[in-house]
Amino acid sequence: MMRSWGLGALIALALAPSAWSAGWRVSTLDRTDVTLRAAAVSPDGTLHVSGSKGTYAVSRDGGVSWRRLPTPGGESYDFRGVATPDARTQVLMSAGEAAKGLARLFRSTDGGRTWIAVHEVVEPGAFFDTIVFRDRRTGYVLGDPVDGRWFLLRTRDGGRKWVRIPGPPVAPGEAAFAASNSALFVGGRSDLWIVSGGLAKGRVHRSTDDGVTWSVSETPMVASGTAGLFGGLALGPGRAVVVGGDYKDELRPGPGIAVTADGAGWSLPPHAGTPRLMEGVGRLDGRTLIAVGPRGTSVSEDAGRTWRQVDDEAFHAIACGQGTCVAAGGKGRVGVWRP
């Protein structure tokens, strides 16, 4: 509910001096007036980030250097979602009001050199929040509620064709945050999770049958019109971690992380550090989880049981794969985690 670079030659990014800080190798794109809110790691290890003013950038050397690639629409799109079903295929999600022509999906099959518009929604009230793929063929898009239900799209062919599927009902005022491309996440063969804010408590909608039926649970994390759950990560059958806070008060006292072992009951793990907004969480390996937000990074080395703040680096989104994690933030900042 938080509401792009034109076509042309490939543009190399000018990196600011790199610095290691609590695991992050931090660099900056050549434009510091963009906010990056999505990250992805391809099966071949290529790193991707995307965000405002049509920004989409890739690194093929583990984050040592980055290139920003031209995207459709110039600077008109805010690409708050990027997904990489396979090494050659990327899908960009534009987050904006559908009635203004901003709720669109673009697909590339040549590593981001050229793009094809594959789906557009014009329904009033529609606003895309997250895009995610379960495998190279099956993917999902979450949008803000329309007519009392979550707006959901699904593809079965790697993002070529998208169809609307029924979303679970929401309570009045409930919505998602298009802040980290993780308000919808997947787990297992048929698990779908949706996290929300807008109510008194952050809630989690879960389906174990690929969206046919849904259950909903309430977490101990406080929510409001500007607060709630921003993202999450599936850890195994019934196991997940969710993160959140208040984007209007990033240092608001209160927990920023909750975990579940059964998909229904949620608890607050011990978390050493400053209470603050957390927007995304990734899994580096079987035991190491990394949560990011605009006021710092927290790490768990025991699969989510305990957490500690390790820095004050500002990032909005994180993605992990192939033994590395990449984070994206404001002012064109990107980070690659150093174990």
C-alpha cells in the first residue's frame, strides 16, 4: 500500500568506495536519487535489485561491480518487485495505482536486455505489492485487497501468462506493504503466506493447498494504519519468520520479529538490540537468517530462535541464494553479505 530508466545502451554503474560493515559489502549505484525495494538471486548466482524511477541493476561477479539495464517506460515505473524464475528469465513488477496504468508486469528472456509487457491490471483499487516464484514455472503476485479480498495472480508457465485466482477475505482496513517484495512468500510444494498490517495486530494468512483454502492467525506484533508485518520467510513445514514495525516511527518500541513452528501460533524470540522497523528477512544457510530494515541488520545463527542487531545499515529488501545474500535500500544503496 506504499505507493523507471529508459531504453537504450547498457549503462555501467559507478560504485562508491566499498566498505565492510558487520558482514555487508556496501556500494552505491550511480544514481543516489532512487530507492531500491526488491532484490533477487538467480540460479546461476546473478544478483538483481530494482526500485524507483525504472531502476533495475544486475551483478554477475558477486556484487563487486553492477550494471543498470534499460527498462520499459523510462522513469515512469516503480519496480518494487523483481523475480528470477531461471537464469535467463526475469520478471519486473511495477507497484502503482492500476487506474493510472502503473500495475504492470514485464518479462525478459535475455538477461534483462529486452522486455515484453505480459500483464496489466486496470481495476480501480488494485495495487501490486509482491512478486515471487516457487520454481521456474509457478509464480504469484499479491496486490492490495479489492472488494474485501486479497488480490492474487498466478502463472504456471514462467510468467508468460497470468490469471486471477481467489484471494482470502480480509478485515476492513487490512492491507499489505509494498516495501520489501516479501508480503507474500512461499514454502514447500503448496504453501502460500501473506502478511498484513492496518489492524490492531499483524496477521498472517496461510494456504497449504496452493490457494484453494486459507487460514488466518494473529501475531503478537502491534499494527496500525502505518504498522504491521512487512515481510516473511518460510523455514520448513509450518515454520516461518515474519518481520515488521511502523514505517512512520521506525524506532517505535516493540518487537520486530515473530516466529511460528506450526503455522498458527506465533511467539517473539529474544532479540538483542534497538527495537525498530524490520522489512525483509533472508536465509543464508541452514542456521543463519538475516533481517534488514532502515535502521539496521539483525542476525540469527540458530534458525530464528534468537536474534541480535549487528549494525545500523539501512536496507529495505533482502534475497538469498547460491550461498550469498543481497540487500537493497534507499539512495541507490546495495549490499552483499560477507559470511
